[in-house]
Amino acid sequence: MKILFVITTYNQSKYTKICLDSLLNVHDIEFDILIIDDCSSDDTKLICNDYNVNFIEKDAPKGLTHSWNLGYKHFKNKKYDILILSNNDIILPGHSLNEMIKISYLSPIICPLSTEKGVGNRKWQSIHKYYPFSKDFINDPVNYQLIQNEIHIMNKKRLNKLCPIRMKKFSGFFFVMSKDIIEYEYSKDILFNPDKINVGNEDELNDRLLKTGAYSLLCKRSFVYHFKGVSFFGDLDNGRNNLSRYHSA
């Protein structure tokens, strides 16, 4: 199985480095890494070169959706089986991705749990809804692998209660897509509506799926730590002249 892991970046190289460090510690599943950078002004490119990962650099900022569509085209043209789209401000534990891949045949889009802050207003993706951990323990990024390990232990005890659940909306900080997603293109070789520059892109895609009877799934056996809100600056404008707001708050 060929898996493409696309990380979208716009400055905040400190978090890109943290993200890449976590990916390099994942040994239970293999994937190719592709960084798509929206014309960063910091040392993002230098860090990606140091990590020897594939890097696509834009000559001007064009927004998050443009980066997602570039990743999708690469996935489709290179005939990958699985596409992962991720913010640069995440930490991926070992075994988390593998759990999502295992159920990727069930839906075109599979999403993980995160902290309450990490999922924003998508509270149904919060780990606090399903696991009795203390919030202090979960919110500390140092514990990201311990959290996933605990989920694995609890799964063994109550598998019947941890089946994936359908979602009408999902948070776009991290999601896994199977080849089936090709059936839901916005237009030829474009998956996301290009008019949604930085926000609303995942909602528009999910609405398209729902109209056909498809849906995204929440994998309650996977945790991804999301710092939330560190990868953007500026106000809430989604206009073409304000591309600095990179991820939804």
C-alpha cells in the first residue's frame, strides 16, 4: 500500500520540526512525506532540507486550500492508495495512523481524536468524550505517545464500544483519505473548492459527501496531538487579500 503524507506549512518552522520528529518515530507503517509550503518567510525550507523530505515551494502565498489541492494532485498522479493531509502543528504518535488506515475502506475520510482545544468547535472529535483521562495529562504534548498507548490498552477491554462513528463535520487539522475520495472531486483533478481560500474547505467537501450518502468517520482508536492556533496570524477574514489566517480557530 502506497501512502502519501502531505504536511501544509506557512511559517512556524518550530512546529514543523516537532511534527517531523514525531513522524520519524513512527515505525509501524511506511509512508512518503511531502511538504507543501505557502511561501514561508522563515527557515521552513532549510529545516525540510535538513530532514531530507520532499518539498514544494510556492512563489507567492495562495492559501491552505491551494496547498491541499496540490497534495491531492500529487496523490492522484502518482497513484497512491492513501492520502493524509495534515497541519504542521501536530504530533503523531506511533500506532495512531495505522489504526486509521485499518478502517479506511469504510469511508472516503477517516479522522482522529485530539484534545478539546485541538478540535476546536468539533467537540465530538475530543478525546475527553470517550476516555476518562485527566485534562492536564492529555493537554501536555509530552504525553502524546502515552495517550495513544493507553487508548490501545482500553481498546482491548471494550472493543464493542469503540467502533468508528459517522460525522457531519470534521476538523481539518489531520485526516486520512482513501482512493474512493476521487469519486467526490470538486472538478477534474481538484478536490477542494478553490474559492475557500483558508477556511470552510473541509466543510464544503463533507457537505458534498453527505449529498451522495457518504460521510466521514471518526476513528476512536487514534489520537493526534494538535497545538491549535499556532500556525496562523491575523483576523478571521477569508478573503483573497488576507491569506495569513491559515487554519480555522
